[in-house]
Amino acid sequence: MQTKDIIIFIIIIVLIGGAAFLVFNNKTGSEFYTLEESRTIASNWIKENSPTYRYDGSKLNFKESYELDLVDCEDCYQFLFSFQSNHGGYGDRTGKMVTQVITDHEILVTIEHGEVTKAVTDSKFNEIEGELISSSEIKLTDVEEYLKNNICDLTDREEVLGGQFMVYKILFLNDQVALVEYEDGHKAYVARVDFEMNQGVTVDKFTTLESDKFTVEKISQVDFKETGNLTKPEGEWTLVYEKPGQPALTKNLEITEDSICINEVSDLENSEVCNTDNWEVGDRVKVFGKELNEEEIKVWFLKFN
């Protein structure tokens, strides 16, 4: 082989190796955030966006970090910080009566791919939504953690090809029943989980569903979960719902032959395709769907309260 051919061959090998390295280390083409970079993002977010800290917080101090064991999320972390407030309470307390007392706080910030997805102070206040977390929400968080930690023991399915079951999404239909999407990296399933919250979390029944009504495709696409009332302005069904500190919000509902209406959670498996002829203005419902744009939701599940 001539010297020129050898040089060309070496260059080709180097280029192929470099490309393989980039693909291996950047599977999705998105930027990878280190633990330190994510910690800085969390700290800056608290200073710039946390309503509790921005109102009268000081002495922000990093305490501990945790790497989250999530599928396809190698740069997902949680960071625990402490800080002090000059007054009692949470959030932006402008114009409110407050106690003038130095108050210690802890805030846990979740970072996924360089973005803050959750920030909770003292396990009581949602800094992103700017509202106190209800006791039922706190308990549901316990259920969520329990299911994630025990999914391998709860399911009746076997892991395949060396995979390990992990929970991807949980939809709470009420405070006793949830739909859970889980998979082992090869096969994905949806299960109905009946649970209780007393002294701890107890799962009464875990049933993997074999139904085209509650599919992995539907569950995985849900990015909108809100409770409100049905209205029908201009002949289009619309959900009216509320969020703290905001005027009434609305979303137009796109109903298709795949939209499932749940009348009784206890009879979940017999839920049927939504028939809007049976709906009434003012009905209280919880909508699970995919946000198509700022104004419209594709409804996957609609539960009557």
C-alpha cells in the first residue's frame, strides 16, 4: 500500500472514530449537563425565580445532591439547599400580614437536562406553581415514590433480555386508583393500581391491563392533567379550570374515537368512548390529554368527578 493510501486510510479511521465517539456520548444530540453545572443552574434558579427566596430570602447554602436513577436521563439530579427568610410564610407575601421572625427553610430542586422541573420548600410549598402543596398531594408523592421503588415486586410480568422494570408515568385518577406506565427497556405495559394511604402506602391490587382503551401510547403522551368544569361556548366543548393567582383558564377539548370517558373508577375496565351527547354544561371533570397548542387539548381520558 502506498504512503498516500495509508494516510488517507488513517484519516478515514480517525473520522469514523470521532463520529462514533460523538454519537455514543451524545445519543440524543442534546447537551449533557454535569452535576456541577446542574447545581449552578439550581442555585441561580432559586435566587432568580423562587418566590419565597426572592421575597426575603438570604444565606442560600448547598447541602446535598442526589443523582436520579431515571431511564434515558443520565443528567437528572436533585439538590437540597437551605436558606433563611426574615418573615414567616411562603411565596411572595407582598401586601400580606406576616410574622417578623427569622425562619429556616430547605428547598429541594429537581434538574432534568439542565432545566428545573420541580422545586419544593420544606415539603410544603411548590415554588414553580407558587402554591402550598395539599396534604393529599404530599401523600400522592409518597405513593409515586413507593411505586417507583417497588415496581419489580408489584408486577406480574417478567423482565426480558436483561432489562429492569422502571416506572415512566403515573396518572392518579383519584386518591385510591392510578394508571401506571412501566417498562423494562424492551416491553412496555400499563397497569391499574389500587392503593391506600394510612400509616404508609399499601398496594391492594396491581393489575396489568390488556386493553386498547388504556394503552402505553396514550399514557405516554399525557402532558395535561387538570380538574375543572365543562362549558360549551360557541358550540365547542371547553374545560374551565383555575390556577392560583391567575384568572379562569380555558382549553378547547378535542374529542376523538380514542377519547375514553371514565364514569366510575371502580368499573374502569368497562369505560367507553366518550359520547358528548351525555355531557352537561357544568359537569365537574378531570381531563388527561396531550396539549396540541396553547388553546387546545387532545383528550385521552376524561373522568367525571
